[in-house]
Amino acid sequence: MAAGTPHPLDPLSADEIRTTATIVRRDHGVDERWRFASIELREPAKEVVRDFSAGDPIRREADVICWNRDDGQAYKALVALDEDRVAAWEHRPGAQPSMTVDEFVECNELLRKDARLVEALGRRGITDMDRVLIDTWAYGAHLLPEPYDDRRLGWADVWYRREHGSSPYANPVTGLHLIIDLNRMELLEIEDTHRVEEPATMGEYVPRLVPGQRLRDDIEPLEITQPEGASFTLDGNELRWQKWSLRVGFNHREGMVIHTVAYEDGGRVRPVAHRLSFAEMVVPYRDPTPEHYRRTAFDIGEWGLGFMTTSLELGCDCLGEIAYLDATLHDTRGEPYTIANAICIHEEDNAVLWKHVDAEHGAETRRQRRLVVSFHVTVANYEYLVYWRFHQDGNIECEVRATGIMVTTHFAEGQQPPYGTLVDERTYAPYHQHFLIARLDLDVDGEANTVVATESEPLPVGPDNPHGLALVQRDTPLRTEREGRQDYDWHRQRAWKVVNPNVRNGLGTPVGYKLVPGACLPSMFDPYSPVVRRAEAIRHTLWVTAFDRDERWPCGEFVVQSREDLGLPVWTTANRSIEDTDIVLWYVFGIHHITRPEEWPVMSVDAVSFWLKPVGFFDRNPALDVPPTPRHCEHEESR
Ligand SMILES: [Cu+2]
């Protein structure tokens, strides 16, 4: 990340990653047959962050997950970097560490030379193995093929590029799947279930490959310039913009993390959130046919948003006056590498903030800006773009955009696909869902918070309500983790306020921030489905838990080949108190993706979002002090 004043929340540097791997290798006989699944900063306790001042000594620790390919055993290590030692070493029998980029690359490189695959593809008329892509996915435990169910396995689709540089996802190889022993890097089985005659499809999106493509020529330049520079400042990973301050973090699994969000209000720096991130993403394909029944991705737990992060390009991904942060990650040997321009920070104009036209005074108008902190990930065929937006009036919006290329399958003449949409000749895109789980460690004016379910209730017609107009707002504090399991309710417009019962605003009511739900979707699973047993977390819109720094992964820490969800459903059986204490909200939202022809051969972004809005956090609109835009909306009397 950027150089600046060192802080205990700074992600591990390349040197720290390398040193961590060296210490583990030295003290625990970790040789070249092992792989490092992850090396990340062990974030300091909240108190350490709260009490830290620039220049204080910083204690650095790293969490490591690694495994021995020879016996398949996984270990978790805690490395105390300042003490040059492994402070904890824990064997995790039965756990499969997350999938790694190295394994994906090696599968593709090694296995496409396998004689059995060459033969199976030859029967389909495919002979140029350089144009074949093997796309490896992780298994759920309930689907592991029996003779190998104690191994680290992958299953793979096979895709084919029509020519070099064209899209592999344009051409699925139908009815051909591979089962791979990832530790031995060995092809165990080829499932050659069926073949269909290749339809004449057009799955290309690069202009030179789209037949007869003429690009539009009626678009004039649209430039964003800030001649005097942007209004934010970046010191290392600390970001300040108008009244907002926050720190930007990054790790292999969550990707970008937003730390210590605060809003300055009348000289007071008021905390809003300690930590905001994405903790899991579950993408079940709702198609039980042989092509797709294994396709249930946990993109965060299996692959990691950090490892999947891609470099951003000025003018394409972000427009205007941009600051970038790089990210430092590592390969499975523990060797660090850098993703340049991994995080984009910029200001955006966002039309009108507030306005009123008065008959005497005339118009008073303020334009709105927002500070956007974003990163993009590519998970094989799909892209996710994550935007955290900070607004001048205290609002925070988190938006996720899904784009990229849908998984498709060819089918034989005379059939109709029951679990997907026709998108090209004899080609369908299966229905699927994207469940995103945001981990929201809010600290509204301090750590002692309570979540209140707030819902509207229309009262029946009666003597006090003769017109049936009366609407009251019912607030129900959630006292235990069992009560903290909440579902969206359209009929009552349910939302959730995170209040600090110990701090009152000028009106005498407790200060709060409201989680305004957006893009809620029901899980739509039979309770007996073995798929949903691995992801019980998606069965509610919101979970609230008592803060525990080690509770990070809502579907469990090890989701590769998992049988059940060892995260939220297990933690919350303790049914801890969540009242007037430090709490974490887990918000489940996403995309119910009923595929469309217009999303082929490349899908325009599908954007979903939720908001965190101040509700009685301020006494009045905190954006009253936003000045008019100079030389344009400046009203004589308003100065
Ligand atoms: Cu989708």
C-alpha cells in the first residue's frame, strides 16, 4: 500500500509476508511440498486501534494457513513478527484451506496435456490444446466422489477459444468434466457424459471478433477535471475527505476493508463504524442437471476477493482525479507480489444534494459529491465491482455491480432448458443467485450499541382513526442473537437501526444509524437441501452477533469441501446478549439472477446496494453547511 505514517491496521508489507513464510518454514519443517493458502495481518484488538497515536510502537502479527500436500493436513499459525517466532501452531484435521491461484493455473497448464483429455476433446473435433481452458471449481462435501472423498479435490469445466485471444467462455465443451486431485495435481476421472452438435453461437465481445461490428461514432468526449486537485487527502492508508475519515485495508479474502469510519461534527470526531467488509459470497446455480449440479461457488471463502482483485485503469475503471492504492499478496510459496492500482479513490459529482425554490428568495441549490472507494474482482468468468460511497450528509452507500460473462450450456435440437434462459442458438444460461454477506462492525458513537427493528404499522379504522390514515412506527430492540436473526418484511417496511442508548442527540433521542435494506432476496431452498446446509447464513436477511474478533466467516472459516455452515448458525446458538454492547451486523443481500438474452455475450452491470443512514445521529441536516458551487449556483442573499 502507499507509504505514509505507519499504523497497526496497515496490511502486511512484502517484507513482512516474506519474513512470515521464512519463520514458519524454519520452525515447522514447512518445505516445498507445502503450500501457503494465506498470510495476512492479524489485526490488532479494538483497544489497540482506539488508543493508538502516530509514532507509538506497533506490534505486528500474521495469521497463516498452510498445508502439506503429501498428507493433506492443514495448519493455522500465528507469527509474532517482532519476536521472530511462531506464537501458535494449530493442526486443523479435516479442514481444506481455500483454493489458490497457483492450483487453478497449474490445473490448466498440466491437465490439458493429459492423454485422456486430448482424446475426449479429439472426439469433439478439438485438437488445439493451447486454446483449451480448464476452469477448476471447489466441491461441497456432500458431492465428493466416494473413492477420493478424503482428498483435496477440484472439479472442472472445459472451455474452448475459437481462436487465440477470443473468449473461452463463448464456447462451453458440453458434457465433459474433470475430477482432479489438487495435491497430486492428477486427473482422477474424466466424466464424458454426453455430446451435442455445436450450435452456431456468437459469444464474443471484443469488437474485432464480433462479426460485422461497427462501433457507435456519435459519442463526444466527456472529461472530468479537477484543475486544483481532489478534495481528499491520503496519508498512507488513512483517507480524509470533508468531515469523513477512514482507513483503507486489504486482505486476501475480503479484498478491500474499510476501517475506523468517523464523521467530524462540530469539532467532535464521532465514530460510525469500526470495520466494514464483505465476508462471504454464495452463488448457487439453480440447475440440477449434470452440467451444473456442483456449481455452488463461495467466492470469498473458496477463492478470496483479494486474490481475485484486478488492477484498475485510469479513464476506464475510474474517471477523473484518482488516487490509487496497491495491494500486496502472495503466492502459495509465500512469495509476495503486488497488484498495482488495486483500490481506486475519487470524488464524484452526484447531481443535486438539496434544493428549494421560494417565490421570494428564488432557488437555493446544492450539488452533491460523494467520496468513492472501490475495487474490482474477476472470478473466472464473472466480475464483481465493489463501491463504498461516503456522502456529505452522513449517508454511506455500498454498491456491488456484477458483470462479466454468464456460464452457458449447449443443448440438443428439440429440447427446451427448464432451469435457464435461452440466450443463443441451442444455448442457455442457468438461473442462479448471488448472495453477498456484508460484515458491518458498526460503532455508533462508541461500542455500546443496540439494534432496533423498526417497522411501520397501519392502524385499523376506529374512533381515533376514522379515515384509516394512521400509521405508527414500532421499534423493537433485539436483545439476543436469536432475536437478531431477522428477515426483510415488505408489508411492514422493516429496517434496522443501530442505536447507542447511552448517547442522546439534541432532541433527546438516542443517536443511531439505520441499515436501509436493499436487494434483499429469500434463499428459496428446501430446508433439506445439502447445499443450504453449507450456507445457513443465507436463510436470513440480517444476523446480529456479539462482537468477537475471531468470528469473521459467516459460512465457516474452511468452506472448501465443507458439509455444514460452521459460522453464524453455530456462533448464534450461544444466544449471547446483543443489547447495549459491542455488536456486529451481517447483512445478506444480492442478485436473484434470472438470466436474460441481453446479458449475452457479455453482461452489462447489474447493480445492487444497501445504505447506512444517520437516524437521529445529527440534530438536523448535517449538509446545511455545504457551500453553493462557485460561479454557478451562488445566490446573492445566501452568503
Ligand atoms: Cu449472475
